Amino acid sequence: MNNKKKDLTRREFIKKSLGWAGLAGVLYLPVPQLLKLSDNTITGSGQTSKNPAAESQPGEKVRDWCMVIDLRKCDGCVSFDSPPQCTQTCINAHFTPGGQQWIEVYEAELPGGGSYFMPSPCNQCENAPCVNVCPVGATYHDEDGLVLIDHSRCIGCRMCMAACPYHRRFFNWGTPKLPPEAALAEYSPLYPVPAVKGTVIKCMFCGHLLRDGKLPFCVRGCPTKTLYMGDLNEDIATNGREVVVLSRFLRENNAYQLKAELGTQPRTWYIPGHGQESGRKSDDKRKLMKPVWGWGGYDDHPGIWPWGESNNSASGNSTAGHPTGEAHSK
Amino acid sequence: MRVAKAENYAQRIEQTSLAPMKKPSTAYYAFVLFLLAIIGWGLYAYITQLKFGLLMTGMRDYVSWGFYIFSFIFWVGASLCGALVSAILRLTHAHWRTPLTRIAELVTVASLINAGLMISVDVGRPDRLLFLFAYGRFQSPLVWDVIGLLTYLLGSFVYLYLPLIPDFALMRDRLKGPATALKLKIYTLLAVGWRGTPEQRQRLDKAISVLTVMIIPIGISMHTVTAFTLSMTLRPGWDTAILAPNFVIGALFSGATLLLVVMGVYRKFCHLEEYITPKHFRYVSYLGIVLLFSYLYFVVVEYLTIMFKLRLEEKELFTLLLIGPAAPWFWTFVATAFVLPAILMLYQRGPTIPRLMLAGVLVNIGMFIKRFVIVVPSLEVPLMPTGFHFFTYSPSWVEISIVTMGFAIFALILTLAAKVLPIMPFVEMIEENELAEHHQTKGDVGKER
């Protein structure tokens, strides 16, 4: 009897203490954490240590970057007989690994026949599907509205690439081949150079330049002044040659957002056109030229089969069905 | 006569259950070595992948998920086997399932280990996997997946272990002679002082019933969140609410049919002919037929609602699937998951067991292909005016080796389990048999059978 009673009290004790501990855990632990985490995703303040954006003082003016792409001016640089200069400048300035076009120019069809060129950077969506799915908060919005990636946190699950409806995210599949000067670059999420193996990378509107009051590389590189960098807060945009009132510019030129029906709220607007202001005819048959990576693709690897060291990275890529880059020359 | 047979039954079942634990044959060692060789090759492939990165796979920027992800979905599907057979059938007091429960739970645990493996080899930075816990965002479907997987794995382990306690106790008592001291110590430890007292029995029953009720929603949510990793995106073919229930039914289907295969193999190699009879195969195949038609219904509903409206990107997807480059896979899936198994399971001609095992193999090949059909073509549809329409994905040798390693690990876990665990819950079976005898003597035959 005595024995049984002792057993019962121990049981009761364990039961009760576990119950109280569990209740406390349920009430205390996840709730503040959830709140904190959801805070992170909106403001990006969780990345305090690594994100320079978080160093801004509360009183500081917060930007709301956006881009306007005036398709009436874009001729895909075919009249210059060169690859699209926005892409090429971006590649040269960020040492992007082979095949990655952070801003990519697509050739799309016009309703009545003919085609137009469409430069496509990351849309920096306000309701970004990639930010919503990231399991570790490696991709986040900074205070200026940019969607950035913290490459020291990204685990490489590529969920964001599946979520992005614009194909605007790239993966560093291997150790990228880079020119020696890339090693001098000082990495930050605003300037993700050099690229880190096994992480996702994309356009970040050259946030490092915007902070210094400079225009992004693609805007500066564009010879036809197609690209406008703007600030939604100040309602202003510029392509480096002219300054426009953003809202009026968008309104008067029937600007549209890519796949606006998806509700991603892109921060990139397009003004319909086919390069007419640069003197391009819509039935121009000249094709886009492929941009050049001066440093090749990825480091050599043993090819797609365990035998045969002969496959270098380029042929390895094409046999494995690497579509980026090659397709446009066809 | 009946009483004598009952005693024999208990002795025989004890013998059969304990026999494999004594003397591993040469063939057994050869098979384990063969599996270890495959696993070793897979490890070599994984080391290559660690060294050169995911560059060694066939995945690229457009098709950024491939063989690993659809193997992961396949294994998660196979894992629902345990929830179905041991939990749902236990809950509905279907007593014929007793000899199958342990096998089903083993399949579940082995499949979940593989699922975890597949998702781990897929990440680009395996060194940062723990970030999922350090920085995990509860808003991400991938974190739901990790939580679901770990919960289900833990639940299945416990659910495998609890009914084993009386068996471990019996082994502790019976194996005193043949077993080594270490083995005996382990069994004693695992038996946690089980003496079969009414109090112990009552507590164990209670724990098992609680787990039985818990494991079903855990298993179903596990597969639901796996579907969510796809259906929370805006991709054609994934962006649909029916994907999650579709995955659950598909998983139950492949789980039940996988059980047909695994129990057939165990029956042959552990000599369980007396306990796992054609009747068991038939009953599982009845479940299989019901699930086949439910799954068919879900697939038709899913595809019909998309195909009727045929939004542009989805039109591309279905061109790809039905008549395009992915068509051979799609129609192979239809043939091996629906047409052939339906014929095999419905027309009961020929020997029951090989016929149903063949159906099980076919369904699982079909369901593996189905996971490919879900994942890859959706990624192959261009979302931007890229000017070209099909990006080929074919897995590289690294991916094939690692996925094959997964199958080898699955087989290895089941093979080793046969040597260290009683493959049927024999204590429970003896008790049920006694109960049946008891009812029979009282003329209460129909109730239990």
C-alpha cells in the first residue's frame, strides 16, 4: 500500500510538472518567436549583424526603389551589333558566374506580328513569393524595398526558385570561376560578390550603388536609356539623362507590371513598345546577341559520368541540358 | 483437438519468429554485402557531389528540382503505409492486420529515413542544414515539412517500439541459450522490465491507443505539407488546392501496394506462410482497389479542372505531358499505376500472391513515375518569353547513384530488422489466437473472424 502510494505520487508529480512545463512552453516560446520572425520578414531587421540596411537610424529617410523599363527605347542592342549592354555591364560589374543573366533580355512576340525586346531584372516584388517560402529567412526585404539574399545564411534548398514566377533567381551550382579581381570585392547582401557555391543569387537593383547616390550598372550601361531607376517615396525616376515624375510617367504611358494578376506586386514597370524610339522596326529580324562571360562558367569537374575527365565545364553544362545562354543564340 | 492446436500455434509462431535471429545464412550475408556495396557507391557519388556541388546533378536554373525531390515525395508516400495499416486498421478492429502491423511500421520508419536523406542531399549547403532549426521561419512550407517529417519519424519509431515491448520481453526470456550476452543485455534493456502484469498491460494498451489516434493525423499532415511545398508556389500544375488531398490518397495507395510487395518478400524469406496467407494479400488488395479508384478520381478531377480552362502556361504543361516529350512517362504512369494493377487486382485468376505482388511492384513503379510527372514538367514550362519550349532534364549518374542508395538503405533496414526484431507481433498474435479459441468454445465464432 505504502509502495503504491509512493509510486502514485511520483507519477502525479511527473505528470503535473510536465503539464505545467508544457503549458508554459506552449504559451511562452513560440508566440513571441512567431511575432519576432514575422517582424523580420517585413522589415529585415533580423539580419542586423550582416545587413547594412539595418544600420540605418529610425529617423533616416527610407527609400522605396523601383524600376521603369521603357520598351519603346529598347532595341536589344542589335543596332550596336553587341550583346544587350545592360546584361553585359551587369555581368562585368558583378562577375556573375557563367550563364547567369541577372538582368536578361527576352524577345517576345507582339500581338500583330513582329517582336519586342524585354529586359527583365528581378522585379523586387512587394509580395515576393520567394521571401514568403524561404525556410531560413535568407531572402528578405530591406528597408528600401529591395529583395536581398544573405549568402551566409542561404541553405540552397531552391524553394525560392520554384516559387519565383519570373525565372529571376539563379543557383550557384558549383564553385564559380571568377576573375582574380572578384576576390577583392567586399561581400554584402547588397553586393553579392563573389558568388558563394550552393546558394541562390539574383539581381538586387545594385543596392550598393543606390546607397551612394549612383545609378545601377544596367541603367548606366544602357546606350538607349531604356531603364529608369525610381523612388516611389519621392515619386521620381531617372535614366541618367532625364528626370521624370514617376507617377505621371507611369500613368501617361500605360505602364504595366509583369504578371500583375498573380498579386506579387512587382516594383518594376514596363511601358509598352518595341524600340520605336530608338528607330527599331517591329519586324526587325536581327536577333539578340549572347552576352560574354570573360571567365567561363564553373570550375572543372569530372564531367557528367564518373569516367572520362575530358569533359570540361562548358560541355558538361550543355550535355546536362543547361538552357541559360545557349538558347538565345539559336 | 482445438486446444492442442492452439498450444502448437503458440509454439510454432514463437519458433518461426525467433528462428531468423539465430543463424544468418551465407545468402543473407551476401545480400547485405551487395546492399552495402550499392550504399558505398552512393556515398562515393555523394562525396563527389559535396566536392563539386550540385553541378554534378542534371538540375539547372530552370529545372531546379529533380530526382532527389521526387524520390523524397515517393518515400513520404510509401511511409503512409504504416499509418494506414497499423493505425487505421487497428482503430477499426480489423484483426486480420495483426501479422502485418510490424512490417507496415518498419516500412514507414525506413521510408521516412530515406525521405529525410533525400531532402538532405538536395540542399546546396548541407553544412547549413541546422539553420533550419536555428533560423527556421514557421511561415515557410519547407519548415512545415521538416517539422512534419521529424514528428512523423519520432511517432513512427515510438509506434514501432511500443508493441515490441512484450516481444522483447519474450525474447529476453527465450533467447537465454542461443543469444550472446550483449544481445541479451540489449533485449533486456529494450523490454523495460516487462512482466506482463495486468497493470503494465493496461498502460501499454492505453499508450498504443493514444498513439494510434495520433499517428493518423500526423501521417496525413506530413504528406499534406509535402504537397504544400509545391502547391504554395505559382507554377502551372502545382498551383492547385487539390494537390494536397491528391498526394494523401496517392500516398495511401502506394503505401498499401508497397505493403503487398514487402509482406510477400518477408513471407518467403522468413517462412511466414502459415501466418501471412493469401487471405491477407487479398484483403490488402481490396484496400488497394478502393484507393486506386479514389486516386484515379482525384487525378481526373485535378487534370480536368485545369485542362478545361487551359490557361496558357497550363496548356504548355499539358501539351508537354500528354503528347510532348514527357508523354511516354505520363502514359507509363497511367498504365502501371491504374490499368495493369486494376486488371491484376480485379480479375482474380492465377496464383494470388505473385499476382498481387506484381500489382504492387507495378503501382510503385507507376507512382515513382507520377512523382516525376508532378515535379519536373511543371518546372520545364517556361514562365517568361524565353523563345524555346522544352528544357530537358535527365538525372546524372550522381543523382541515380544516390537515389539507388536510398532504395538500398530501405532494403538494408528491412533486412537487418528481420534479424533483430520479431517480424510479426507474435505475442499479440498468440493472445488473439487464444481469444479466438476462447470465443469458439463459447460458440461465438463469427464475431472475431
